[in-house]
Amino acid sequence: MNDNLDALFKPRAVALIGASQKELSIGNVIIKNLLHYQFRGPVYPINPKVDEIRGLKAYPSVLDIPGEVDLAHIVIPPPFVPEEVENCGKKGIKAIIINTAGFKEMGAEGQALEDDFLARARKYGIRIVGPNCQGIINSDPEFNAYCNFTFTFPQPGHISVVAQSGGVGAVIMQAFHDMGIGQRMYASNGNGSDVSITEIISYYGKDDQTKAVVLYAESLENPQEFIAVAKQVTSRKPILAIIAGRTDKGAEASRSHIGGLAGNISLDLIYKKAGILTFRSQEDLCHAAVALSSQPVPKGNKVGIITNTGGPSVIAIDELVSCGMEIPALSENAASVLKGTMLESASIRNPLDVVATAGPGHFKSALEVMMKEPQFDSIYINFVTPPFVDCENVAREIAAAAKAGNKPIVCNYMTDKQKWSGTSKILKEGGIPTFDFAETAARALHALVRYNEIRSAKEGEVKRFTDVNKEKVKSILENAISLKREILSATEVYTILEAYRVPVAPWKVANDVKAAVSAAGEIGFPVVIKADSEQIIHKSDVGGVAINIQNEREAKDVAERMKRDLGDGIRFFVQKFLPKGRELIIGAKAVDGVGNIIMFGLGGIFVEILKDVVFSISPVSDTEALEMITSIKAEPLIRGFRGEKGINIEKTSEIIQRISMLATDFPDIKELDLNPLFASDGNICVVDSRIIIETAPKNDYNN
Amino acid sequence: MNDNLDALFKPRAVALIGASQKELSIGNVIIKNLLHYQFRGPVYPINPKVDEIRGLKAYPSVLDIPGEVDLAHIVIPPPFVPEEVENCGKKGIKAIIINTAGFKEMGAEGQALEDDFLARARKYGIRIVGPNCQGIINSDPEFNAYCNFTFTFPQPGHISVVAQSGGVGAVIMQAFHDMGIGQRMYASNGNGSDVSITEIISYYGKDDQTKAVVLYAESLENPQEFIAVAKQVTSRKPILAIIAGRTDKGAEASRSHIGGLAGNISLDLIYKKAGILTFRSQEDLCHAAVALSSQPVPKGNKVGIITNTGGPSVIAIDELVSCGMEIPALSENAASVLKGTMLESASIRNPLDVVATAGPGHFKSALEVMMKEPQFDSIYINFVTPPFVDCENVAREIAAAAKAGNKPIVCNYMTDKQKWSGTSKILKEGGIPTFDFAETAARALHALVRYNEIRSAKEGEVKRFTDVNKEKVKSILENAISLKREILSATEVYTILEAYRVPVAPWKVANDVKAAVSAAGEIGFPVVIKADSEQIIHKSDVGGVAINIQNEREAKDVAERMKRDLGDGIRFFVQKFLPKGRELIIGAKAVDGVGNIIMFGLGGIFVEILKDVVFSISPVSDTEALEMITSIKAEPLIRGFRGEKGINIEKTSEIIQRISMLATDFPDIKELDLNPLFASDGNICVVDSRIIIETAPKNDYNN
């Protein structure tokens, strides 16, 4: 990864290969945009057939340009692209935006062209954005680079955007623009043949003027690299993202619990692991970015509320409380100060209703007191603009309080912005994030609190257990792979689990009835007997499972019946029958590029009906394992409930980490279910398990 | 209820008592607003000290006005209000908006003034809005009545707003204004001393030009009347409301399950029962109102999607699917038509990606095909405005399709509205609801679907069971009330339940040990023995409950021990000990003004940890009872799961309806818990129950 993208984002001169005199063609619009946005350097239209475009001298080729050029756009048809990349290399151009579409997404021919231009670019050390992309924008007045064919021209600001989809990027850019909010940098990298979203995020991370990063991706090339880079960035500044494709139902056809439940959640989990703030709504994301790029990070979730109107305060509290924010009472001291400074009809509590007739002095005192109150981490203001109040000076007081204090302020500003333009301007220049609705302001404040939680979360440790027997697992897997057996036998599964020191119910394998009976005796009744055969997948459907066998006679009857029904070829898997404790489920599922998704939940109805399970991307650290265990909805059952003991959290956490390590060590394991584990009396033990592995490409599973 | 509010909403002449020459005083702002909004009739400022205000002749009193007057504002201090109401009566004025605050909310003196002006108003048949309110607006060009001191001047439209909080009303009015959406009528009735929200809603219901009603209330005077009226209105046009105070934790201190769980949910339940569409966010509500007031109601939840950009389509699908909408495939026939009409790069499926270069013809064909497809109930469009497309004619095609078809269309319209003002205008004039974000457009479409579900829901029947013994319940309650006993004894509780034919586990009461042992024998072992005494509330805490008693000897031991430990005064409540089936909980809680809230859920962890319970307002109809039973999250357990039988839904529904009837018949019952009921083998039976009644005012419960 090379995140020095200065040639791309800070070009001193731009060439446009495929420049056109035709209005509304991309080759014309980009020049128009560069000129309109007052790009600081020269713009060189490249077109061998004309002399000038939009008043600029046109050149036959980049090689004819007199001065140095950092960045070129290429908007010509695909077949001509590689040669122009070569020319750019010769010219010493360091970055190219290929707006043209029609490469690898169009099949082999396009792929060949793409390979060609990439090879040439590499030869010259050129970085490529695209193909099939919009390009970049940098609002820094030193550059004013609008290397893009879209139509929204941002004011300078502190929010930088990177979007895989130019459509969503454009919507977000327009939304900030409509809110009167400036932006720093913008990039839409389309097919992402070279410069990746990860590199762009890393670049934004190092840009001092970028205070918040907005991300829209539908997939990520190298998720583990992305996580590592994004984690670095989020420790310094927030990254905000929309979860795209969260309802994709593609994975439902999968064959195990972990498969069906994991669904298309990997983007969500990647973002979580990277410390990225996620949003379901673009508007909420934009609002949060405004708050995060302008306000300090609060130390906690406790809010002081100042309002000059009733109903919106009810709505604000509903939203704040729903988000998990706290609204502590005013201290006695604060209340007594406010009793002296507020209007008689004011309501001296939290929320502090200064009433509609409150003027600048009342707001000033309210803000001073709230800012000083140590139990408030942030200030929420409902500010409606009554015609009979000096609203501009109220706004000045709010701006002054924000400047003087170190607590974030968000403001639900309810007005006609045209009529109250003076007031609006003061708030804007004071850097006060304003929102039209109480609930949107509340959610923006909540984003600040979430970011504080992310930044202050304890960094966990990924444990490497040294007591495992890797070799044994390796040989079992190699054997199964060589036989193209995707579903491991019970013997194999339990041997693997024991090799990784995952506690399992005592078991033995027996080749005949007599051995089975004797194994049962050695394990100790009651036992379970299962027909163990690679040929039988759904054992219980064919009478291949018998539970709670109390004595030798029962064991013999069962084993004989199975042999009779299922054929002489079967072996017997004999296992201790455990009293039913609290059921748990732990699983791992390999996801291309991501590694593994690890799952935890309570078993039975909790997983099957309530879907009360949590996921995390491997490797799972100790703190992540603990967070998984304690974040299911039925968490009180974990802790113990109504006399029934809780489960051993430490042992459960260790099993999760061991499974994460096992799945990470052996990428051939596609899906692994421990379902159920029984937890009781401080112990925890696997009672049933299944492992599916990757063999040769083969898709006609009988399942 | 008298919902003829024409004098209020359709005044032909308005007087302002307390008119003032002072700019920015309410007595001046209202005149300014009436003139600015071009009120069609004369405006009479009333002020004995001046001759004219804002160019209008002022009169010393309403009695001096030469012409007829329908409506008067009163903005003078409270003590002078009653006399002016009297004058209005003499003048023949039929409606008064009292903007002034300071009546009953300020104590006895204010209450006396309010009683005084109300008595005078009644004498003359005058309707009063307020006091402590904004007033009304009617945008009908025949009236142009802006009888209000706020600052947003709506264009004529089809949405009418009623808000208890003027603050929220003003925010909503401004939001529609900012969206360029007209409004029909507006009312904020403040303290609501006379004209109620219910009457205003009824009035809006009868107004042909009102296509959607927006409501904000924090409380409702007479919920049952409100429900009856709102139900009528929602059968013809949608009512949309914000749930205010949904996180209020005030009820948590209550003493039973139903109390703690019901919380402040009555507004939510009232709205549900009335068929009102509820929203958590004002913005979502406004968006939905725009869609509902301009589009036909879809027949179902199946959406056809047309898009000219990729990412926003991913986001739209996420939101639509999350909302429970379906996105069926295109028919083969439709696909084959589209293959002939779309661009080569278009993606012929649902979503139909016409691609960014699609022009009016492509949109036309897409719309024609989608409108014709019988499996689509509605059309969702993502429309970004590329600089290289004839967007105005695309907009014309969308408007034409909406006009020609009978399916609703919503549009995520992504543009710079200033630069594409022509396109925006065409969409607006075509009545196409447009939204800035994919997810907000999707949610607006979902509101249309929800309204269809409300309108097409089956009307249930409230059953009156004739086999109950009301007299018996009455005498038990009267006796307990006369003794000021709030918590009924087990004997009383079970007698009441049996009187209403609620199935309970067999039970007997015994006065001494010998009788207890004999009762146990008669019921049949195993039994439960409880110490039954009005003095012991938490029986199990003091050893007053013994379960699973197997024989006479055990029964004798237990009864003797209880007598020894708890005193000679106790009786014994002996009951059949039932095998634990699926646990249910059913409850009722009286709520002032509402009647009763009825609760249903699974017992144990489902109620205590997962809070998986549902509520409904009494009287609960058969369809409502069924909906309650099937709408809990753990619904599959109700139906039966993994070999375990489901519960008897019919019997459960009957118990819910009987409890609803019992609670409705006896308002003295404050809280009633059946917790648990055991359901197994098609039977269902109350195993424990508690009833708390209202006696004299008394709040020092020992609980």
C-alpha cells in the first residue's frame, strides 16, 4: 500500500486526454468544472483535431504540453487508453483518472486492456483512479481541484468523502452542499483497478484539515488491510459509513447455522472491527459528520438540554433516551443560580426550558451553568426563533459558549432560514451544528458519543494458545481433502476440537456392537450412541442417533438395531449423555477475503427463533470475545437469572478464542458449528458439532 | 362533540381584541400576518386608545364594529378576557382564539377566569380555541385565513395539521414549506379548554380538500371518543402522528408486570386502535404525508424499481426490504419487451437499471412496462440528473405515467434543485413526491403500504360473553373496597376468574390443617399449598408457598409448619400442582381516561428478560386478540416448534377477551396479572394470579 496520493489530490497541472468542444460531453464538462472551480494550475485539453477548448489552448498529445503535469484525465474509448497511459508515463505524469468505462467488467477483451494499462502505469510508477469512475475533488484553496464531471461545487470544509458508487457520493456531496456545509476532499474510484479505498482513507487520515471521513463501499478488496488502516485513522478522526447491502439474502441457502445467520453481514463486522461509525441513513450520516467535524468529542453520554419550546424537547428526550443517552438532573447549586437568572415562567431542571420569551442574557446564563456542570458531557439546544426575541444575540451567545467551553453543542434550530438569515449566519460562523428537527439533532449528538466510545474502548489481545496440536488437525484435514470429503465424521470433528483443547463430552469410537457396549461402560451411563459414517449426513433422520441410554442392555439393543437398519459398514460414536444445561452455540464461517466470521449465541429457540446471536471477525481478541458474550439480548441469562446459575464467561470466552484461532489457522475449514454446548455448574462442554471443509471445487452437495 | 368549526376555519371577518401598534407584539403580528396572507374579509383591530393599526381603522370594542364578525382573537391579559368573551357573544361572534396564557395552568385564580369565560362562551354558543395557543390557518384561497402569530405562510395544499404543541406544529409547517409542499389547514389549540383535537380531526375528516391529516399530541382528553372519531377519518384519509413521550419511565415504579411493562405506551396503543400511522421522526412523517396526499393507495407491498444509478438502488432495496416490502422479479414478457427498448448496458430485472445515459424514451418504456406488470403494486424511482440527459423530458414521462396509471410512484430525486429547476418544477406539478435520499423515498412508499394495510384490515368483533357472573365479582369488589383492601386474596382472585369463566387450576380453601389435607386429597396430588391471608403479600418470601406436594403426609407437615411460622390466623389455599407447560402471561391495567391496557406474552424469561409482550386497549376484539397472540417475537413457539406442540390459540384468545371484558366491566380493577398460565396439550389454565383494586385514595402501599 502506498498512500502518497499527492499527485492525485494536489495536482499543480491537469491534462484532459479526450477533451472536447462538445457541450455536455465529459471531455468538456471536466474542463468547465476545473475552470468554474478556479483550479490554481494550468489545464491542458488534449485533442489533436482542435486548437482550443473553452478558451484554453489544446494540444495534440500530452507529450506536446510545455510544462509539467501531475494528473491526467482519460475519457477516450478503452482501446486507446493503454497507449495514452504510456504517453503519460513518458511525460512524467504521476496520476491518472480513467473516467472511461468498458474494461474488465466487459469480459476478456476489456480485461486485457486493463492489464495492459496497469502494466504500463506500474512501469512508470503512475497511480490510476478508476476506470469507470468520477474522479476527485480537493477544495483546498491552494488547489481548487475539481477533477470530476459532477455538478456540486463544495466550499472548503473539513469532511472528506470516498465513495465506491459515484451516485451515492454525489448524493452525499449534494446533501452537505444543501446544508451549507463545506467539504475537504472527494474521491469516487469506480472499478478500483489500482488506487484503493483503503489508500484513500489512509491519505485522508494524514490530512490535517480532514476532521471526518465519509465512506460508501459495497465491497472491500482486502478487508484485513482495510481494518488495520481504518483502525489507525479512527483513533485520530472518525470514519462514518453506510452499511450497503445489509438485507442481501444470498447467504440464506447455506447449510449450517453459522452460514444462514451470518448472511451478508461482513461489511457491518468489518466496519465494527475497524471502529467505523455506521449508519442506516445517508442523512443521519451527513448530520453526524457535520457534528463530528465541528465539535469536540464528549467524555460520556450525559446531556444537558436547553430549550425555548416544549414539544420539540419531548421529541428530543425520546430520541436521546432511545439512543441510550442519559439526562441527569441539574445540581442544586446550578438550579439555585438559574432561579436567579431565568424568567419566572422558566422550568429550572434538565431539560432547562428557558421559555420562548428568553433573550440573549437568559441563554448566556443557561449555557454558562450547563457548561460548568460536571455531570453534563454535552449540550443539546432547541432554539426556535420567536419574532419577539433578539435571536441574533442569542445565536452569538451560543457561538461564544461553544468557543469558550470544551463540551460539544448541537442545536435543533427551528426557523425560516431566509427570514432569519442573520441568526443562521452567526450560528454557522460559530461552527454550531444546526439541524431542522429535534430527533436529527439528537442522533447527531449520539454519533459524537458513539465516537467517544469507540476511541476509548479497550484494545484487546489476540491470544495464541500454545497448547494446541496443529499437526493433528492438519493431517485430518489433508486426509479428508484428499478424499474430497467435505463433511467430517464425528470422530474427526471431536479429534480436531480436542487438539485445540475445546472441551467436549467424553467420547469413544467403536467398530462393532460389542466394542460399543464396552465403550459405553467405560464412559459411564447414560450415553448417546450415534452411527458414525461419512455416508450418513442426517443421522437422526435415519434412526442413527439414540440418546439417554441407561445401561448395557439398552446399548446393545440400540447398536444392533442400527447395524441392522444402516448396514454393516457403520461405526459407533459413543458419547457421554449430559444433563441439559444452558445451551450455547459457537460457530465459524470462512468468508472470502475477510477470514472468518465467528458467532456466539444461546442455543435452541434463542438461535432458531429469536436469532439472538452476535458475530465478530477473526481473529477474535479477548475483549471482543467478552463483548460478544455480553451483547446478546438474553444477556441476563448469561449472568444468571432467578436462582439459575449463569454460565462460566471466562471458559466461554476461551472457547470462542480457540475456535477463532482454529478457523484462522486452517482456512480449509469453511463452516464449523458447536451446537449445542451445554453450560452448567461452571463447566461448559461441546455436545454436538459439525465441520465442513473446502475440498476441490464441487457444488452438488446432497444437502 | 360538535365538529362544525366553520366559524373558526372559514371566517369571513376577524376581530383582534388587544390589537397593538407595537411592532413584534402579538397584537400587531397577527394583523400583519392576516394582511400578508391576503385574508379575504375585513380585519378589525380592537383598541380603545388608537385610531388605526397597520392602516386599518381600529375600534374601541367589538360592539362598535359595523359589520358581522365570525372570529375574534383575544390577546389581552387574563383578567379582561371573560368580559371580552361576553362582548363577543353580544356581537354574535361564533368563535374565539384566546392566544393569551395564564389561566388554569396558573392555579385557582386562573381556573376561575377560565371557568368564567367558558360559561359565557357557552351561553352564546361560542367555540373557544386555546387559551395559550397559536390559532389556526386556512390556505383555501376563498379565505386565506392566517389567524396565527407564527411565520410560515403555506401555499394551498392537501395536508392539514393539528398540534397540541405549537412548537412542533411550527416545525412541521416549516418542513412542508421548505419541501415546497402546500398545506390546507393548521390548528394549534394549546390548553384545549373547549375545541378539542378530536373535533378538529373530525372537521379535517369532512374537508374534501384535506387528503392527509398530521397530528401531534402529548395527551388526549377523551381517548375512547378520539379513537371512535379517528377510526372514521382513517377509513377515508390517513392520519399521521408522532408518538410523543415514548420513553417516559414514569410508570416503571408500578407494582406488577403489566404496570412496569405498559410504561407510557398508551398514546401508541390509542393510535394503533384508531388506525393512525405513527412515526418516530417528524421528517419521516412529513415525507409520508407528501406521498399519502398525492398518490393513490397501493394494493399491496410489491414494488417495481426503476433506477438510473447503482449505489442508491442498493440503499433503496435495503430500506424497502427492511420495511417488509417485496421486490418481485420481472415477468418474462416484461423482460423481453424491455430488452427491445432499453440501452444495451441496462440491467433488465427488478431493480431495472436503465443506466445514467437513459433518456425520456427509456424511462417511458420502463414506466409503461412496470405500470402494467400486475405483480407490482407501486413504483419506486431513483432519478439522478446527469448533465448529458434531457432530464426535463424524463420528468415529463414520470408525470405522465403517474397521471395515466393507478399505482403510486415515489421518486428519489438526486439533483441540485436550483440548477435543475425546470425538471423539479415538472415533477412537482405532476404531483410526484420527490425525496433527496433513497431511504427516505423508500420509507415514504412504505407509509403508503402501511395505510393500505390499515384500510384493508378486518374489523373485529368485541364479544360480550353472557355466561359470566357479574354479581359475584361485584360483591367481592364491594367488600374489599369497603375494607380498603387493595390486594385481593387468592380466594377472591380465583372466585372472580371463575365467575368470568377464565380456566384456573382446581383449588380449594381450608381454614385449618385437617381441612387443608383433606382438600389436597379431593383435588388430587400433587398440589400447591399457599398461606392465604390479606396480611401476607409476598407469600414465598415468608415460606407461605409450598409446591409439588406429593401426599397427605407432606401436606400435613407443610400446613403445620405454615401455621407455626405465620400465625394461627392464616387460611390455606390448596391448588392442583400442574406440570409446567408453555408459560403465558395475560394482564390488564387501568389507565385514566383510556380504559384498560391488556397485555399478552410468553411468561418467564420471555417477559422478564426479552420483554416480548404486546399490548392492546380494551375492549379487545376477536381480531385484536388474535393479532396480539401472533405478533410476539417468539410467535413460532405459539405455533409449535421442534416437536413441541403449540398453544391453543382459540382458547388463549378467548381468555384475553374475557379478561378485557372483566377489566372493562369493573373499572375498580387497577391491575390484573395472570402469571403464569400453563398451556399444554391444547389446554390452558391460570396457575397464579393477582388483582389490585382501587379503594379510597391511599398511596402508602407496603410494596
